[in-house]
Amino acid sequence: MNNFRKISAIVLLICVVLTSLVACGEKPAGNEGGNGKFIDYAGEVKLDLKGANNTVEVKVKQLIDGDTTHFYIDDASFEGDVIKARYLAVNTPESTGQIEEWGKTASNFTKEKLSNAKSIVIESEDSGWNADSTGERYLLWIWYQTEEGGEYRNLNIELLQEGLAIASATSSTKYGEIGIKAIDQAKEHKKHIYSGEKDPNFYYGGCIELTLKELRANPEKYTNKTVAFTGVITKNKGQQVYIEEFDEETNMYHGIAVYYGFNLKYGLGDILQPGNKVRMVGSMQYYEAGDSYQIADLDYDMMNPTDPSKVMLIESGHKPAWVATTPEKFAKGKVDVTIIENDEETIKEFDYSKLAIGSSISMKNLTVKNVYTTNNGGDSDGAMTLTCTAGGTQISVRTVVLTDKNGKTVKADYFEGKTIDVKGIVDTFDGKSQIQLLSIDDVTVR
């Protein structure tokens, strides 16, 4: 009896120890909150290069966001050499317009996978090339190799299994069954969107997170609202600076004026210096006298310089883009922008110069035909408007009051009849686009 009790006690102790080891042991990789084994569905689904669908090896042209990429394509069945891919079966949160929770995280995930891929193959859902609702992009499966000669992974499914995308007609697609399994698993293991946790790449304060492209494309939508975005300070003019940010979709810089007035106390002036990359937080305002939009009502906390609800320095050492622009593009160029309203995506066409307002550009070989000098008794007396031509295209260059290296005011005869190369900020006057010249150092006269 005593031996039985001893044996029973030993068995019980072993059971308790084993149970503790199982309970305290490490969970399988990626098993945050899940009870079962985490299955790599993105690796389980296989690419059939000899199937009935279009399968073409491509190279990245532009990485847009989590579910949109532009690829170079060389295939006789497709018209053109660039295909704009909208990923089938997935919808990642936004990161190129009004930024959503987990949007930047999803975008960074896609960019990291494709930037490091050894090979990328796109696959259509069937034997045709199927456009999405915008008519500009094509619905595709994206496959990539992590090593040469290795198996291809399905990025669409991987976004779903990582909880970085929600379903988008997933069940009705070729890989719909495994896509639904990937979604269910992401929910079970509480991945990203389904984690119930805060996204470390998203600000949860009172301002609207967006990009400068979104702000420039939809200014009325954000008027009198507090917005936040990042960009590089390029130029200082009076009581305002200009800030610009590059956008992958439009492949151009977008900018805006930031009015600080006399609000440079407590270190804000050190932040608003050309060359600084800044998180800008302020109110979107329509400036009626200048018929333009600007950011105003800035705030900065010197005691808490990393407060994301206020203007914050990110890093220094940047320069204006000075995007080389032809007169023809400036005067007549068009740009397509994806606009999202009520969860519907449409493509809207903009004039290039209107979309580039506030950004830095450069232009060469402008012949100055006429110079108008302001003389109305105000602070702008001595500022000039240069009417220039290049190849039959007319361009206006508006200067501030310029001084040479000796401090003397530069007058009209310095420019009249000359050919100039100019670097300036895109601006408007009387509804027409022009180039603002803010320093004599930014123009070359020949």
C-alpha cells in the first residue's frame, strides 16, 4: 500500500512537471494568441508557370503601398511596358492618402518582400488581363522568390496570413479557399489588424494623418482641420516656409506653404530650417488674399520635442528636390491620382503644375522676353515678374526683391533679353501657375 502511494505520488509529480513544461514552453513562430500550429499558407500554395493563366516575370518600377505596385513588363499579350498591379483578394489599409491604422506597416511589409526578391512573377486570375474598377490597374497575384532557384511565395496570401489585409472578394478567386484559411488563421493568432493592439507606426491623436499628395489633391476636404504629415523644409520666405514630400504613385513631389508668422519662440525656429525633415502638425487654411492653401497654427513643445501631436524634427541634412521640369510639362502636363471616396477608388486627372504647387523645381533655357517690376509703394517694390519663353511655351517667373553679393537690388536689365536657368517653388497668381524665385543664387543668367 505504501509502495503504491509512493508510485502514485511520483506519477502525479511527473504529470504536473510535464503539464508545466507544455504550458510554459515557447509557442510556435507567429502563434500570437493562437491555439493551433501556424501554417505558412503563402508557401503551401504553388505557382503553375505552365497553367492557363497569364504568368510573366516582371521587375519593380514603383512600390506604391501594401496592395499596389507598378511593374515593368515585357510580354506580347500586354499593351505597354508598365503594368499597374492591384493585388487580387486583398485590401490593405491606406498609406498613400489619408493614412489608416496598419497602413504603413502593410506598405513596409510589401516593399521589404519585393525589394529583396530574387525574382517576381505576376499571375492573372484567368487567361486575360483584368482591370480593376479604376480601369487603370490590373488585378493580379504576386509571386516572389527569396532565393535564386527557390520556390515562389504568394504575396497576396502572405498579406492575409499576416493580418495585414482584409478580404476583397477573396472566396471567389482562384486561391480563395486557401485565402480564407489564411484569414481565419490570422484572426485566431491575432495578427496585426486582428491583434487588438495599437499600430506602432500610426498616431492615435486628434489630427488627421495623411500625405502631402492627399492634402494637395483634396484641399477643400481638410480645410480648417488639424492635419499631420512628414516632409522636407526647402525654402524660407518671409514668415513662411515650404515643405515637400515625394509620392510613389504620382512619381513627383508635392508641397505646401507653412505659415509661422511670429510664432518662432521656444525653439520652433530651429525646427523650421531648410534641410530639416519634419513631422508637420497644423491647421489647413485657405489664404484668400493669395488664393492658396497653407498650414498654420503651429505648436511645438521644447520640453517634449518628440510629441507627435506637435511639430517634430525627424532628421537634418536634406536638400530641395529641384525636380528638372520641361516648360511643356509645366504648362500642359497631366497627372493621374487615385482618389478614395466612400471606400470607392477612382482616378482623377490633375494639371501637373497645380499638383506640384509648393514643391521645388528647376527649369533651363528660358528666354526672358519681358520684365514687370512692382512699384506700388509696398514691401514688394522691386520684385519682378519675368515673362519667359522656351520652344513656344510661355513661363512666368516671379521673384522676391533680389539683391546681389554687394547688397544692391537686382533690377530688370539684369534679366531682360537673357537666357536663364532657374530653381524655384511652384506657385500660382491670378489662377495661373508660375515659378517663385527666392534667391539670386538660384538663377543662372547667360
